[in-house]
Amino acid sequence: MKTVVEQIKDRLPITEVLASYITVEQSGQQYKAKCPFHNERTASFYISPDRGLYYCFGCGAKGDIFSFVSSFEGLDFKGTLKLLADRAGVPLTNYQGEHTDTDPLYEILEKTTLRYQQVLQNTPAAQEYLLGRGVTKETIELFRIGYVGDEWRFVESVSKEKKQQESALRAGLLKQSEGKIYDRFRKRIMFPFADSSGRVIGFSGRAFPDDGEGAKYLNSPETELFQKSKTLFGFDKAKLHIKKHNFAILVEGQMDLVLSHQAGFKNTVATSGTAVSEDAAADPFSNLSVLARLTPHLFLAFDGDEAGQKAMDRAALVALSLGMNPKVVVLPNGVDPADYIRTQGADAWKERLKESKHFIAHHLDRIAALETSPHMFVKTIKEKLFPFLARVASPMERTAYIAIVAQSTGLSASDIAAELSVVSSQKEQEKPVTLGQTTSTPYERLTALRRVFGSPELETLCEPLLTLSVGEMIFSAPSIPEDRLEQALHVVGREYGALSTDVRGAIAKELVQKIGDEFLLSARHHFSAALRAAEGNHVEEERILGILGEINKRRHTSESS
């Protein structure tokens, strides 16, 4: 009898699977494509249908449908197996695979999802709210939307054993404080986040009823499975439609996503409180990086308020750096995609998509509408538009937009191009080395040290910094013992032997200072996010504002010294 893997390979030709991700062309008895794992202009990625294998002559990537899907989507083997088994129609009910450390997390998340769904069925008020927003019962079922009431021990009914409770803590379903364990989510309509294979990895809960006491939306914390920079709500359902239509629509909220899919726009994904990774170009599995491998065309349909526009700007900056072609879907003030689709219908939404402009052109119009003085118009364009224009990957596209800016400002295209090259150079030099938004693990700090010091030896000498907590980063200036600093001088001496002793010493001390600065910057990101999450909780807001004030004061002191 054939194994599950063999059955899947028999049912899924490699060309069919890979063509759902990349553009494949026949070349004799083989097929070829541009490799999705490295940038290339001419196709060096070859597929052999007879052998069921692929090989890239450019970067050496090779394997079968399992290795391809795993590498493309960032899934572990079990996730890849589930995805391909579902696609092939091969049941996994009797599959006995190797047990992994994260299996219990997937299990408790799946059980909890089922319980949330059951509770929603028995909560008429929550059902009526969803139906009133235009969500059908079929869509509620498709997206596995659930509900949890005003209970502190609901998850305990799912995780009765101690090991299951530990898994629930690791999965972010439970919180622990002062020795007490209780539910993270209460009185919320629950939207499950899924990975590319459809396995539940976390939740976003909307307050219902919304009494104003807590955050309107609450997401799972960062866990082993749920990483915000790698997650887009609805991606598991949208990815094949994105490839089919060759464009993606990016919205903000769960309701925007759900109603878009319900209206037939199934190539829609949502940020839903997850962070658009600013290091997308360096992370092949960041949310927009994976999206960029499916299509270069991205429609940004964010709310028209200030927060929505800022979120759109961040997404556009990342999209441009990935070589994508972001367009802006303009909505009336105070109207989000969900409201627009529900009140105006699918055809009107389609027209909005057709009327969208490239982000650069839209941003130029936005600046022109705000600035009346010619001098301020030119100044604002340089400050607000050039950082985006510098990210346009295609030289031809950049030239076209330089021409548009020249026409709007009356400046020559050559002058704008020259100024832009200066801005691009400065941005590259000023690009900070960051520790990420939370720097919660030693691994993240180790990676940051490697980037800052550029030397494994210096990294080892500065190991004491790896043990610092976020609080210690802020309230105790990071320092290295004198004997370690003396050793650092010797390392710097070997790497900068031609420099004088004084200069080498200054370099070593500067490196140490830079780590302290990076910790403060990271802490500011961390507590800024915490402040947004604490909206409405005045006591917590006041506490966090005090911490942010201390951070800013220490950063100012550091910059002045």
C-alpha cells in the first residue's frame, strides 16, 4: 500500500502545483520559470514532470512539491502535508507522523475554535450583530467565526489536563499573573487566524458588547505559531485567487475581509492588527514578502481616517521596497470597505478598484490638496514623497513618476532625479540597525548584536547585554564590564590595525554605546505598541506614557553626550 506522501504525489502533478504559485512555461519535455527563491531576470528554474522534481541553476534550490510548498509558504512538514492532502483529496485520519513540540498547540487551538463556534450558535445577540453587519450564516461558518462570553475560566473547560493548560498558555489563550491563570479573551466575537495550510494559529477578538472598558480589538500575543509580521488574515483562503487574478487587495479589518470574500473578491487579505513587517525585504516569510511572490499588483483599501492613512503609508513603503505596484482605493471619509460593500454593492466596489491610482500619484495629489504655497509644495514633496519614490524598484517606473512630479512642480526632471539620488543615498546610510519591536528573546538580541558589531568575537564579549529584560534596557543603562571592554579593544585592534590606539578605543566604546541606543529605540517601539493596545484603560495609559517619557529622556541624553 502506498504511503500518504506517495498518494499525494500521484494525484498532484508537480507542474500543476508549482503553476499555482509561479508562472510556468513549457521548454521541450521540461518546464521552466523564474526562480521564486532569488531575484533573476532570465528563467533558470527547471521542472521535470517525469521525475516530479525541480532544480534552479541560479541558486541551487531543488526538491519536490513538498519542499517547494514548504519553502514558498514557510510551513513545517505537517502543515505542508495538510495543505497538499486537502488539495489532493487524500485523508489524513490514520496518518501517524513524527510528533513535534508544537502539535499540542495546534490541537488546543483547534479545540478552542470549535468551542467558540458552538458558543456563537447559542448566543443570539452576537449572531444578530454579525447578520446585521451583512455577514451570512454561510460566511460565518466558512471563516469559523465564534464567540466567548464574560468568563474567566472558559478555556479551562477545553484544557482540563495540566499539559493542555500549559499548551493553552503557550498558544496565547491563557494569561498568567501573580500565580493566577485566566482567559485572555472575554466577551468577544472571535475570528481565527490560520496559517497557509488552514491550521488555526491565533485569534482576533472584537469586543461584544462593546462597553468601552477594554480594547475594541484584541489579538493573540506573539507565540511560537502566531507571529504578526508573518500573518495576514484570510491568506489561506485568498492565495490561489491572488495567483489566478494576479492582484491582491489589502484591507485592515476582519469585517472588511469577510464581506469582501462574501461579495466575490476572494483575492483579499487583511492586516487585522498584525504588523506589516518593515524588514520584509530581508525576511522571505514576512506577510508582504509572501504576497509579493504571488503577484506584484497590490490594491490598498484602508480606512480614510488618519490612522488608516498612516497604516497605508507603511504598507506602501514596504510594498515599493519589494518591487510591488501598490495602488490606492479611495473611500469616503468615515467609510471602510465593509460598509461600502454592504451599502453600495459589489459592482460599486469593483468600480472603486478600477478608479484606483498608483500610490505615488495618489500621494502627490494628497500633498497638492494640502499645500497652497509653491515653496511649501516643493518642500513637502521632498520630505513626504521622495522617501516613497526612492523605493520604486523599476527604473522605468521611477522615471515616469519623476516626470509626473516635474509637471506638477514646474521643476526639471533632471533636477528631481539628482535630488532623489541624494535622498536615496542618505536614506541608505541612515538606515538603522534595529532589534525588532519587542526583542523578547535572546535569539533576537543575538541577531541584532551580530548586525551592530559585525563580529562574532565582539558579540561574545558583549554577552551580558543578552540577559537584559526590556525594563532593564530602559532603567539601567546597558554597560559592559571594563575587562570585557579591554578585550573588545584588542578585537577592534586586529580588525582596524591601521588605526591609532585612541581611534580603536573610540570605535569600541561607540559600538557599546550603539547597543544601548538600539535597546532604547526597541523599547520605544515596544511600549508605543502597548500604548495603542491600552487605549481606553486610563490607568495603564498613564503608566506607559511615564515609561515612554523616561525612554525619550534617556535617548535625548544619549544623543547629547
